[in-house]
Amino acid sequence: MLRFLSLIVGAVLITTPVEAGKKKLPALEDNKAYVLYLEGCPICNQALEYINERYFTRPDVVRVNIETEEGQALLKQCAKKFNFTRILAPVICVGDKYFMGWSGRAAKDFDRYLIDLHE
């Protein structure tokens, strides 16, 4: 399943060009947590459910579908910043840290990274 999602994410990044000049695309900010997810991905849905339950109103937690122009731009910036060799959804970038996928450990890491983000 993860391999399948990795292939889908890679295909989205390769086949969908981001047209420069249409609108200003967002840039990664070090004081925000980015949750880059794939619509319909069950693992992404688990991550979003957890994050929405705890951090729904936090403006520093940004959720972005990677099938959108904004999502692709942010994912490419994360990939460049952290030298990704492969991508598994969801991708979560928090300041100078990142992780991919979701599990109980990922939930704990996300909580800890958010605390570290504002210290």
C-alpha cells in the first residue's frame, strides 16, 4: 500500500506542471507545520483525523492536498529542503524536521515537533 501511494505521489509531481506566473505560490515557513496529504489516502485520513482533533484551530498547522498547485509547490520545497529520495504520503514538515507516513509514533513526534517549533 505504501509503495502504491509513493508511486501515485511521484506521478502527481511529475505529470502536473506548476505554471509560473499564474499566481504566487506559497513558500515553506519555518514557524509552521505542513501536513501534505493525498485525498482519499487512508493513512493520510488517519493523520488528518488526529491532527484535526487536537490542532484544528491552530493557524501554524497547515493542511494541504498535494494534488493542488499549492500542495505540489510545498511538497517540492520540502523535498528539496530535506533531500527526499522517495515520497510517502502524508509528508509532514515542521521547521527543520520531517516525517512521512503515519503511526502512533508519528503522532507523538508531531506533538513534540509542534512544542519544539515554538520554543
